[in-house]
Amino acid sequence: MSNRSLILSTSLALALVGTACDRRDTPVDEPTTTPSPSNEADIAPAPDPTAAVQGDAPTATTAATTDDSLALGLLGAINQHEIDAAQQAKSKQVSAPVLAYANMMEQQHGENLARTRQLGTLASTPEVQSMQEKSKSDLAELGKRSGKEYETAYVDAMVKGHTEALALIDGRLLSLASAGPVKDHLTETRGHVATHLEEAKKLQAR
């Protein structure tokens, strides 16, 4: 082989090697993924767990329970007043007939109050609280008296109080209550109150 041919062959070989190196070193272009912009309008906001539910109306059951509780609360206030008045009368050394009446008031209204509490929650509404405050005020005024004057005033208060209690039971409590046991208790209580009123009138007339 001539020197000229050798030189050409060598040059061709070097050129091929260089081309191969260039192809190996050049990184292969990889497809890139471009994230698509998020569409905020398509993303629904998470519900707020603290948001209040609007428009919830009280159920008939809730209203009925509230009415029963109010009836029991008012009846409880009546009973407590009669118990407190009886205890005050017993501390005033009243005559035997009035003392016997006071003992009956304390026992029977105490039993009635216990039964009233067994039937449910006794409401403490402004109406009930007003009745309780009036009872305290009336007893405080009654307690300023003594002797025969106190005895007469106590009996008069029993006539007045039991008359008002009957009117409240007939005109309000029986229609206010809805539960059967509460209505039955009010009906039974009405009978006791009527008897107490008649006994108080007998003492008043003697």
C-alpha cells in the first residue's frame, strides 16, 4: 500500500471515531412534561365544619317537654310556698287546730313536691322565679306578726293562696301540660288543693 493510501485510510478512521464520540456525549433529548396550570374555579372549597345550621325549628316533642317542665316548675313553686308557710306557722306557737292544719300542709305538699320532681325537670323561667320571689316576700311580711294576729293572717293567706292555686291549675297548668303522667298528677293535685281550701275556710269561719 502506498503512503498516500495509508494516510487516507488513517484519516478516515479517525473521522469515524470522532463522530461516534460526538454522538455518545450528546445527551438524548427527553420529552419534558409541563404541568398544566390548575383551574381554581374547578376546585370546590372544603365545607366549614364550624358553620352553623340555619333554620332549625324546634320540634313538637321539644315544645311539649318545655310546656310540661313549665307546668311542673309552677306547681313546684306552689308546693314550696305552702311548705315554707307551714313551717313558719309551726314556729309561731299557733293554736291546736291551726297547728294541725299546718302539719297537714307540710306533709301533703312535701309529698306532692317529691312526686312533682320525679316527673321531670322543674323549669326555672322568669315566671317561676317571679312566683318564688313573691312567696318569699309574702312570708317575710306574714312573719312580722305574732300571736292571734299571726294565726288569723296565716289562715287568711291559706284561703287566698289555695284559691289562686286552683285557678292556676284550672286555667293554665292543665292545658299547658301534654304528657299523661303530668296531667294525671295535676288532676290529683287539684283535688288535694280543693280539700285544703275547704279546711282553711272552716278555720277562717270558727
